[in-house]
Amino acid sequence: MDSERERESICVIERVPDLFAVERSSAYRGLYHVLQGKLSPLRGIGPEQLNLSALSKRIKEGGIKEVILALGNDLESEATCHYIQEEIVRNQDIRVSRIGFGLPSGGGVTFADEMTLKSALESRRNIDF
């Protein structure tokens, strides 16, 4: 493990390729936790099929101040994030954040789908002058 890693945050991702994508951004230097999937009751994937118990253990060991939920923008990912918030992080003194979603660089509003536009509007931030 890289000794240069910031050890007070865990970025929760679905699969290993997501880790590589986040690393390429150079925007995050903390720890990662790979779930190996997301909750999907219709496909028979419940909490016990994911790497959630290990996440719970890491959080309970202490030292974590933030859990960053870096899962996709679909119903299964939303359900997984909700589960983590309610069943794993709840009642802990830990900040929980969710990555923002929006329009891709160079993309336009006209051709964006409704979910992308909704997420872009909800993830907006103030502009400092």
C-alpha cells in the first residue's frame, strides 16, 4: 500500500476499473474500497454478495473521517449508496459524500438525457468571484 495515501477517507467504488479511472483523474489520494458489484434484488444480489462487511469493519476500526460514494447514476447504485449510509455509516461520526454527476466536457444540454440533466443541476456549486 502506498504510504503517501491519505488515510482518513475511503472512496467506495463498484469495480477495479473504476479505481483506475479515479486514479487517472489525479483528484483523489485516499484509500479505496471495491464492492465487487451493486445491490440488485431483481438479479438476486443482496448485501451478502457484496464486499460490504469488509467496508463496515474498516470503518469500525476507526480513523476514517469521510466515505466517498463513487458509484454510478442508476437505481441500483442509488440503492447501494442508501444501504451504505443507513446500515454501515449511520451513527458514526463520519462525513458521507457522493460524487457529482453532470454533463461531460464538450457535451451540450440539448442532447443530454433527463437523468444527466437532473444530476447536473443537483450537483451544481457556487461560483466564487
